Amino acid sequence: MTIVKNIEVKDNSSRRKRGRPPAFDRETVLAAARDTFWQHGYDGSSIADLTAAMGITPQSLYAAFGSKAELYRETLDQYRRMPRPEPGNPFQDKLDTVTAFERFLTNSAKIFTAPEHPKGCMISTAVLNCAEENEPIAHHVASMRLQTLDIFTARIERGIAEGDMRPDTSARPLARFLGAIVQGMSVQARDGATTEELLALMSHALNELRRYQRPKASEL
């Protein structure tokens, strides 16, 4: 009878184990999904592609993240949390406007061309065209790009208020110009541009920004 009991307990334990989803580190599997989306886009990344990269089953993916769309949103959030080559937030640090954008664009050039992950920006050129059923995702990514545009605008307006940018600077158009530079850098990185080539492109954008910079007192 003791042997029978042991067999019964073992069988029940085995059944429970089979029904339990495998444990995994959420940030690790998110990073794998992030790179898949980053490389192939939302529409181009199938559930089979994602689960193969993440090392989990479709059932575990849906149990943990709810849907492909929710998984994508989480990977975008993780992308924004990725460490930058130059630490800190240049738009919040005590810097003049040109230096703040120089640091931001330098970080962008280095991230877009880094060898350890796909090229370009995951957000700047993401989901520009998609199937009709995926339009909510396209709107979500577009809203993230608009948030960046708002941040650019606010930083230029801060420069005007603090006196390092000319008072007649049109903040929103200049912010859109700089946003277009970031998107262009992303596309060119995907096409094979090197870090040095993107930094050279960036220098032309900074020259345009300097046209609106007020000279320092020592330069007058």
C-alpha cells in the first residue's frame, strides 16, 4: 500500500507540473521580443518568430502578456529604458540647448549603429504602414513620436526662456526639423550608415540649430 501511495503522489505531481507555465525572467524574454520586433517590425513578427526568440510557448506568451499587441507595447517601453552610451537626460540636465541636442543626437547615432542589437530606432520609423486591424498599434507608436516632438519643443522653448536661444525662434518647426533628422538617421542606419557617418550628418543639423543660438556675453 505504501508503494501505491507513492505512485499516486508522483502522478499527481507530474500532472500539476505539466499544467504550470514555465518560469522565465520577464526582462530577458522582453529583450528577445524587442529585438525581433525591432528587426522585423510589428506586422513582420509572427507569434512563431516571437516565441522562438523568447524561448517560450505561445500559451506562455499569452498567459504572461495577454496578446501580441500588449507584448509589443511592453517591448517599446523596455526600449525606452535601455541604457544610453552617454548617461543622464540631456533635456533635463543644466546644459544649453545646442549642447543638449548634441548629446541626444550623439546618443542616437551610437544606439542606431550599435552591433549588439538591430540597427536604427525602434520607435522613429515603426509601424508607418500596417494592416487595418493593427491601426491601434500604429496610433500608439505615433503618439510616442509626438511625445518626443513635444519634448523637443519644450526644450527649445526652455532655451528661449533661459536666454540661450533667440526670442524669435519658432520652437515647433525647429523641433520638427530635429525630429526629421532623428528619423532620417534611423533609416540610414538600417541601410548601413556607420556611427561616424551619422555623426557627420548630425553636425549639419547642429549647425542649423546654432543659427538660432544667442551669442554668449563673452562672444559679444
